[in-house]
Amino acid sequence: CAATWDSSGTEGTEEVTNGDFANDLDDWTVYGTTSATGGIATIGASANSGIFQDTLTNGVKYTVTINVTSYDGVGIAQVANNDGVSIYTITTTGIQTFTFTHNISSGNLLIRGMSNALFSLSSVSVKEVTPGNVSLYLDGILKDSDAITNVFVGSVTAAAIGSTTVANNFWKGNIDELSIYN
């Protein structure tokens, strides 16, 4: 009996429309001081400014990549959900990638500057991450496979192979060809 575990998942198609700002700020809802020209969106230099799109689904994991072309270091520049909860804080220029699980009903993803932050972006990409799979093989034959729905990360307890954490519950049989990959 052998099991394979792929927890990395795969990225889906692009969720953002006009993420390269080729059509300036078309398809984006804007507020405060915002502009776009030549494929660069500029946000800020006022108390509260931003752009957003309704692209997210509650309970879904996403990978976001933004290319920050300039940032003045003043105020707060961030990616947030519609409740105003920061998902990621922008602190420098360059390509920045992060992953998060959306946890509210509103699907708005905000990119905003507060307290007079001024920054520019050349691209925004949002892709859904589908879970990896766990597969069970018996004598080299695939018996079952299913999507991973609960991934554990950084467990502080020891892994049990051939038993459970409950005393005296052991696997009845032999375990051979065990492999663990990270």
C-alpha cells in the first residue's frame, strides 16, 4: 500500500480583467486619486484612494502577483478585502507574489493607498489555486484519489506512521517502500 500527496495545487486562469492596465482603468472601480496611462496605474497622494474588482469567491485560495513600479514610502499601500482587512502590505517596488484564502462574502479585491501613500503598478494578476491530490495505491494499482481539502502546515506534533495518536491503535500488516517528500 502506498500513498502519494501533492499539496502544491495548481493555478487556474486569470481572474482579473485588464490587469495590465492596457485600457487604463477600464474594468476597475476607482475612488480617491487614481489614474492610468501607458499601462501604468497610479494610486494615491490623498487620504484614501484605490482601485478594485469583484473577482473573489468566499473560501477559495488565490495567488496574487503585483508589479509595483514606484512607491514613495509614505502612508500605507496595501491589498485588502472589501471589509478593509489587509491581505498584503506593499513596502517596496518590484514583482510581489502572495497567496491567501478569501474569507468574506464580498468578492472585491482592493488595491489602495491610505494616509497619502503614492504608488504605481504595471500589472495585477489573481489566479485561483486548486488543491493538490492524495492518491492511494495498493500493489502499484491506483485504488483512490481525492482533492486535499485540509492541508496541515508546520505541525508541532510528530507524524505517526502505522499508528494513530490514540494508544494501541496500530496498522495490522507491513509498511514497505515508504517515501515522504517535501
